[in-house]
Amino acid sequence: DNDGVADGPSSPLIEHISSVKFLQSRGTDHSTNGIRLGIDGWIYIAVGDFGFHDAVDRSGKKLTMLGGGIVRVRPDGTEMEVYTHGTRNIYDVAIDTYMNIFTRDNTNDGAGWNIRFSHQIQSGEYGYPLLFKHFTEEILPGLVDVGGGSGTGSLFMDEPTWPAKYNQVPMMADWGNSMLYIHRVTPDGASFTQKDETFIKLAQITDLDVDGSGQLYLAAWDGAGFSGSPTKGFVIKAVPKGWTYKAFPDVKKSSLAELTDLLKSNSAVARITAQQELLARSAKDAASISWKLAADKSLPLYTRVTGIFTYAQAADQKGLAKLVTLVADKSVREFALRAMADRKTKSKLIPLAPYLIGLKDPSPRIQVASAIGLGRLGRKEAISALLQVKVPNSFVAPPKDKEGPHATPNSAIIPSHVAVQALRSLDAKKESIAALGTKNATIALWAMRYMHDPAVAKALISTYNKSKEAKLKSQILETVARLYKKENFYEGQYWWSTKPNGHGPYYKTADWESSPEIKDFFLALWNKSSDTEKIVLADLNEKHQMEIAEMAGTAQNMVAKEEVKVDLEAIRNKKGQIGNTSIEDIMLAMVKMPGNSNAGRALFNKQGCVVCHSLKPGDMPKGPYMGQIGAIMNREQIAESILKPNASISQGFATVLITTKNKREYMGFVTNESAERLILRDITGQTTTIKTADISSRKEMETSMMPTGLANELSYEEFASLITFLSEQKK
């Protein structure tokens, strides 16, 4: 009733869609975050990589997700489903009228996954943390790697009150960089390429949204810390030059004619607001009005698309025949196909023919919409056509010990990627087996990587033993190696930390009923292989973490790199200019002193920073990664974090006290963690590997492991040089 107070008590749409366990033990930084309603009538939810176990929607449907991605649900709290998977820690989603969804993901601090801007395509797998390094050919890559930062709120700006330069663009907030970015996207096949640029500087920006009058609201955390502060943080309003206020209409009082005009508006806020009001009033009126817009070829595409998605919601299955007629219109074919297959619960009467034809359409976007639709319709008759989708030459695994191109646009891979996801959805085991040895073997073998079924394992082994084709035999070996283990059943009992072991393809492995047969197959091969052939098998054993001891190969003598030993206590007890001056005076002095970056590099080593911090992505993981610190903090913030290390503990590097079952205690921060073991680095820089099964308790301390006073012996000039050097580390 517009009194500023909720009209009634809350009523959950979904319960348990984040991990209570990790919210309590760690906080909200990797939890489920922003939501946004699309013009298609779905609520899209950004899920951090805490993931969730047994989320329940209002219909009672349950869903579990290991890791991060996008989940969606209907406004009535039903039909919950995974939309995309394999992101790290997205905070929000930006959605345009054509249902392109964009996200800005978070960096994992030097372990290969930097801030990335991505186009989220339905059913897509984006690879974090288990596939993006060594199995890159299987994922949809990000559109760009932009280095350090911390992505937060997102918005697709589509308002006529904003000038063209700043309109119809994804806007992405970055808390770490205190910046709102614009990403200018250019169509590329079924996706985009992009060029990013800075837009608005705002202290630790967290979110943004625009209202119907064109006023942009931006929230700033502004130093409120990781626990929040009642005295810090604010919201600002931004409008273009020359903007004048025009009140947005009260749609509750609008006539049907006025709502129709709003539905045709070139304002995204107006269109979705009018749509929701029409749907709330009368499905019959909404269907009548929206169909006229959808079918009118003289109207702009955004109006027709709005009409299509509104009509699909209002008319439900009764409108199917009309939507089918729109498939003949190539300008809206993609959206008609998408709207028809958008509700799995309503798919029984939808014809397959438009989708089968669409797989061969000249438009990659229509190919993708068709493949996704076939997966959603659930008809096995579509499998044969999906197996004919061509896999591009870019489907190539990265070389041994090299990361693949996981943040470089690869639009060519998208049709086959979503076709594989559709084959998985349709449980295409029998048909994939039949495709072995045919021209469709490559896509079939790709799909079979995810089919842990005894019939699949037997067929692959049998085909390998009979085949004389080297390429096919190599592909089969890769697939059988992948199937040796599977991901263990996930019940929300663990989280993989901020820097998980990303080797892949699984996080916590488990044997299954065909594991012994696959092991026997590989050992038989091993015993009759030449030394050269054994190298190939040993590489597969390592890549897929098969852990078959007999195939370990000839281990190279690994010489542990001698860790730098620095007496941190001696450093902190020395008193120079910094140690004898108040923090306030130091901060004032730093503003006036530019420092010398080269001198700062030398001090980075001298002051013991190298004990706990690395500068290059390829360096051994230690403590908080400094190779991107300049993209996250400015000179002043870096200085304060050195002088007051307990004030803001870097994400993922809180001091941890671990007690083992034999009563031994270890203190440090976790630098690498898998389901079986973790590596802890202590204050001296030494590492200890601890089996998770041996841990009886794990407690996160409230103080930083970094001692205060490490800069005590420095002069003003030296300290200025150190923070200048660090502020220049941005990649």
C-alpha cells in the first residue's frame, strides 16, 4: 500500500538455498546473493560457491549444487532449476530484454581465476574450480580476464533518459577496485566480445539499480569492514547531465491502454513493470494485448520480444499454437523457440520439428536456442539430431601442465557445448554408444565423459580393443580415464575454501561399480605398452587423478625449493621513523611522498613479505596474493593494512587453529585445500600437510597472522616506496 512497510509477513520462495553451516562458520562472502526478475518471468539468483544442499521450493522440489552459478525460480516459488554452473563467487546478474545475462566474477587471489566478465548461457558450464585449468575444452570461457578486484552488483542499463554512450550496456560494480565499469558488448556468434571501461569511481561500491525515471542509485560500503559498520556506508544517486525528473506512473491506477503503451516503451523498467501489472490483473487481457505486440512486425524487436514472453506467461499452454507460428518469422524465431520450451512442466504438447530445424539454422543463436530447447523438452527422438551437431576445431585440451584459455571468447564452442548438455539431460547413453566409430563420435565421447554407467564403460573398452583408428582410440582412452572415478555424493558437508585444489576433474572422488573393470583395462594396456606409450598412460593417470599406483610413471626427483627464512620478530622490534610515529601522521606523510617503486621491490624481500606473499600467478601459493593488490586497494589502503593488519583480514587468509585427533595443534592460514588434505602455512613460512580425516577441530581466529610492526624500522621514504611498489601490482 506504499506506506514503506511490508504489507504482510515474508513467505519464502526457496528455503536452504545457501549453506547455513558456512554462513555461521565463515560469513556471507561466498553465499547466495543478488536476484533479478527477467522479462521471461523467471527470478534469477546469483549463487556463490558455498553452493547449497537440499534447497526446497514451494512445490517441495529439492535441488543440490556443489559450487556456484545461477539458479532460477518462478515468482510463485516453483520450478526451481539450475541455469548455469561453474562460477566462483558472482554477486549479481545483469539481464537485458533479449535474456542475455552477464556477470562479473571474483578472483581467487592468484590461483588462475581472475575477475572475469561472462555471458551466461543457459545450461552452460563455466568451469570453476575443477575444469577451467586442465579441461578447458569442456567449458564456456569468460569474455575477458580483467585481473584483480571483487565483482559485486550488476545492471543492464536500458533507459531512454540516459544518453546513448551510457545506455544499453552492462554495468558492473567492483568493490575491490571501488569502480563501476561499463562493458561494451559486440555480437559474436551466439555470444559476444567486449571492451570494458571505467565509469564511476565510488568507495567500495556494492550495488546499483535504476528506477523508472532514470535515476541510478549506487551503494558504497566505504570502509565498513567485513562485518559491517553502523557509521559507514552510503547510497548516492546519479543522473545524466540535462536530466529532468518525470514521475513514473502509478501502474496500479493505469488503464489497459496506458499499460500497453508502457509495454511498448523503450524503458526496460517500464516494460517489466507493465508486464507484471498486466499479468497480475487478468491473464486474458494480458494475453490479448501481448499477442498483438508479439505479432506486429512493424514494432521494434524489444517490444516484440517483450510481447512474446508476456504472452507465453499469460496464455500458458493455450497460446502454444500462436507461438509456433512465430517460428516462421526469423527476426523473432529465437525468442519463440525459447519461450515455448521455457517451462519443463508445460512441455508435453510442444512440437519437436521447429527445434530440429533450428539446429541447422544459419544463426548460431537459433542453433543454441534449439539445442537447449531439445534438452528441456525431454524427448529421446531428438538425440540423433543433437549427435549431429559439429564440434569445432577449438575443442582441444590444453597441453600438459598448462592452463587452457578459460577467459578468451570462443563462440564456436557454444552450439556443441549446449548440445552435449542436452544429451546429458536426455540420458543419451545408448545412442552415444551407437555413435562410436561414426562421424559423430567426437560429440558422443564428449557427452560420455559424464555418463557413469556400466554399459558405457563396457562399450568404450570393447570399441577400443576392436578399433584400429588411432584418433578414436586416443579419444576413448581420455573418456575411459575420466570415468574411472566420479564425484562423491555431496551433502553440503564441506566447502572447498577460497583457493581450492583446482586440478580437476573431481573435487572429492569416489569409486563406482565399473572402477575395477576400468583399472584392469588400463593395467593390461600398461603391461604391454612401450615406454613411449606408458608416458601417455601415466599422463592420463595424473590428469584425471586416477591414482593407479602401477601407472605413476617414473617420478622425477623433486627438489623442494628452499623457503626464504626471515626473522620477523627481529624486524618488528626495530624502531625507525615508522615505529616511532603515530599511524595518523604516517598516513598524512604518505600522501606527500611518491616513493620509489624499485626501492619498494627490494624492501618487499628485505622486510619478510616474501615469506607469506607471492607476486606472480605461477609462484607457489602462500598467503594473500600481492600480484593484484594494486587493483584492489589504493596506496592509502595498502599502508593501513600493513600498519593495522588486524583491521581487515584478507579474504580466505584468516588465522586458523587446527587440532588433530592426536592432540597436536597447528596455527597458520590454509594455502591449498582438497577434500582429503589441506596445506597450512605458519608464521615462519613453513608448510604442513594435514589429512582432513585427522582433524578433530578447526577454529578461525579473529586476529591476522601478519604481525604488527613489520614496517617499524623503515623511514618514511622507505615505507612510501614499499606501498608504491605494491600499488603497482595489478595483474
